[in-house]
Amino acid sequence: MELYDVMRTTFAARQFTADEVSDETLHRILDNARFAPSGGNRQGWRVIVVREQEKREQLVPLLEPVIRKYRAQVAAGENPFNTVVPTQVTEVDISNTELPAGYSDPYLKSPVLLLIFVDLSVVASMDSALQRVGVVSGASIYPFAWNLLLAARNEGLGGTLTTFAAVQEPAMRELFDVPDKYALAAVLPIGKPVKQLTKLRRNPVSHFTTIDSFDGEPFG
């Protein structure tokens, strides 16, 4: 596929066919994704390919309380896990929130499940002294994660970048024997989508780009 076609059609795929993803295809995806940029070209990413079904089944209960809270906040009109606007959702609200049907399918049934970690000992966290949640460290891992999804799309596959498991990082490290210096950045289910989408909805350039200042004239 042409680059711009891949960029415009890489959607969040959560339902997959039973078609296997061969080791050869997965290796090709990883082999191309590794050319993503990272701070100092330190390439602090680490990938775990989860094939063992028992491990997947142990992962799902860790996600359940996180997904409940996420859905409870959405139902309350909030932006889930936001650090700017405090939540008004209570523990009772969360416990009364039902899990959606098929919520565990991407983790249990995807042909490939990738855990993406980043080595914090090689990351330049330039915003670590600011009084807000850190975001800059992600510059050294999420381009790699996105490259994985672009490469999967180019192979006729799909996936989605999920971060629910990050809330349970200590338990995830224990489950998969991960050293403490690694942070969990994402979990990527990968496979052949049940349905291929080709038209995605995004805001136009003028919606998010201005000239010379934050409140300047819209660009484009």
C-alpha cells in the first residue's frame, strides 16, 4: 500500500478472524517497526509476544476493574482517567457498571498479542520536573507502537493500541517476569480484522493548527 493510504486507513481493529499470523509475517512487522525514532536512538522498547492462553486468561481479570472505571466515567460524561478534571464517579458507580459483551475478546482471541514495554533507564523524561503528568517519555515508545500498527495494516492485518493494562503495571510485570525499570506502554492485539474500514473520521487540519500563537488564525 502507498504510505498515505496506510496512514489514512489504519483503524482500531478489535475483532479478528481465526486466520493465524505467521511468525514470518510478525517478524516482518517487527523488523520494519524497529526503524521508529527514539530519544538518542536508544531504542528502549521491549516486546513480549504472548502465545500462552493461560497467560492471556490471567491478564483479563487485571483489566476488568480498569474497564469498569473507564466505562463508569464515560457514562458520567467524563474523560476517563483524566488528570486535569477530578472524577466525580464513586466506587459504587464503578461496581454497578457492567462490562460490555466481548470486552475480553481482543486479549483472548486475537491471533497475536503484543506487550510493549519501554526501558525507563534510557528515556529522557524532559518534563519530569513539571507539576503535571509526564508525557514526553512516550516520544521514545509510541512511534514504535504506531509503526507496528502501520506495518500490520500494510500486511492486510489490523490491531489497536490499548493502555488499560498500564493501570495494573506492577501485576503485569509480575505476571510476565519484567524488571522494575520497564514501564508498560501498550498492549496490541493483532490479527486479520473481521471488517476492513477504509474511511476514518478525523478533524480537519484547521481544527487543530493555528499560526503564530495558540489562539492565532487557523492554518488551512
